[in-house]
Amino acid sequence: AAEPPTYVIESLFRGLGSRNLELVTEALMDSFGLSKSRVSELFVEHSAAILEEFLQRRLDESTYVAVFIDGKCIQGQNIVSVIGVTEAGEKYTLGLTQCTTENAGVITTMFREMISRGFCFDDGLLFVIDGGLGLRKAIEEVFGEYAVIQRCQVHKLRNVLDHLPENARPEWRKLLKQLFSCDDYKHARTMADELIARLQKINPAAAASLKEGIEDVLTLTRLGLRSVFGRSFGTTNVIESANSAIARRTRHVTRWSTGDQRLRWSALALLDAEQSWRRVHNYKRLPILQRAIKDEVNNRIQSNQPKAKVSRFSTKKRT
């Protein structure tokens, strides 16, 4: 039987959801006389090619201001994706990898591959993360003092509330939201210390949860930019949206292999989702954030007290 042209197959597979795979399979079988197994082989071949192309995309055509990183668990394996925000406010998938947990070594390798494709961070970057230790370690290893970290406030709120009884959660949700919405850094730090002291008397674990990483939770506040960019960069909502796209694309897959199947489906989902992503809120004011990050990095360098190991990788753009 004559097989369909490559462009036909790729156009079908790029926008394909797992729910429609059976329909596409039947269409190819009817139109081209292909067996079901051959259609399956074609899908694997072409989705693998799409994944390879996806992972080799050049990253030196744009200047990035911020990076969102998070993982999505698919049948026991963690798919970690990296979404960058350009100086024009546009979102773009920078990296994708698979691991059992947010493993620092695996994520470090992904970061290095991004740099090999031209990813530049000369003036520093804002990293918005959920607080995983492996993720934090990888960022420090590769980007060092060029990384300004903002912890997700939604994750922090959720983690603290999980330690409290149900009847206490409404009050503490309100108190924590007041803390996270405070625009004055000194006042926010005072509020945080007071809340930690109160929690210590109720549940020491909750107090420890709030205290852990509180400086990173208040990064935008410290930079004086919470009111301007808190909506865009105070949480990992951007990456959560990407994870939702992966979930929608894969929800009807009933059997997962141990190979690159999860990565192939995830790449297809992200490529499709990118087409509808909107610019971040207040994108026209991103130069303000760029200057603040650059000043933060310069202050670290000038004080000769780097917060982390300086990367041995060049940050210079290719010319």
C-alpha cells in the first residue's frame, strides 16, 4: 500500500490528541490501506522526529527575562518542562526532560543542553519555581549568581495550610494572602516573622514550612515589583498551564512504555499549546524587571559574595 506523504502524517500527529489517535488510525487505514500496526509505527517514527526537532531548537534568537520550571508526573515518571518568557513577553518552551523525581543531575544536564543551543543569561534571569530541592540545586549549579529565584506563592500557601486543621485554614489563608500581597518588603518581613512565631505555637511543622524559603517567596516584593509583576511571576501558573496541556493530550493513553513515549506526547502537547499562549500580563513593562534583575546580579558580583557557585559555561550569545 502507498503510504501518505510525510507532511500529511506530520500535520496529523502535531495536533493529535490521544483521544483522536484511533480515529486517525482508522482514516489512514481506510485511505491508504495501512495496517493498524503500521500506523502505530508511523506515529512513533514521526513523533520521535518531532521530539528530536523540538529538543534541538535554537534559543539564541530571543532575549529571555524569566524562566518557569515544574514537573508533571505521568505514570511514575516526572516530565520536567522549562518555559521561558522573552523581553517581549512571549512564552516559549526551552527544555524538556524525563526523570523519576526532580533529580538535580538530570535537570542540570537539561540546562546545559539549553545553553549549548544558545540560551543566554548575561544579565541574569528570574527563575519561578515551586521549591523542589533538586531543582534549586540544579539552578545554582548551572546559573549561579545569575539566577534570581522567586518561589511560587500558591505552592507555599498550600504547603503551610496542609499542616493545619481544616477549621483553622480559612483564617490562615487570609493571613498568608495578606502577607504575599504586601508591597513593602520590610513590613512583609515583619509580618512573616510574626506569623511564623504564631504558627510555632500552633504547629511547629507549619511554622517551619512558612520559614523555609520565605526570602525567595518575597523576591518580587524585595525588588519593589510585586504590584507590577506579581500576577505574572509570583506563581508558577504559566508552567501549570503547560502541564495542563500535557494532561489533556495524554489523558486517554492507557498504556505507557518505558522509552520516550512520555516525552513524545509531551512535546506534541507543548508545540500545540505554544500556538495559543498569550503574552504575560504587563509585558510592556518588562524592561523594569530586566533592570531590577541586572542590578541584583551586579550587586552580588560587586559584593563578592555570590549566593551560589558561578557557572563554568559561557553566557555570551553566539554571533
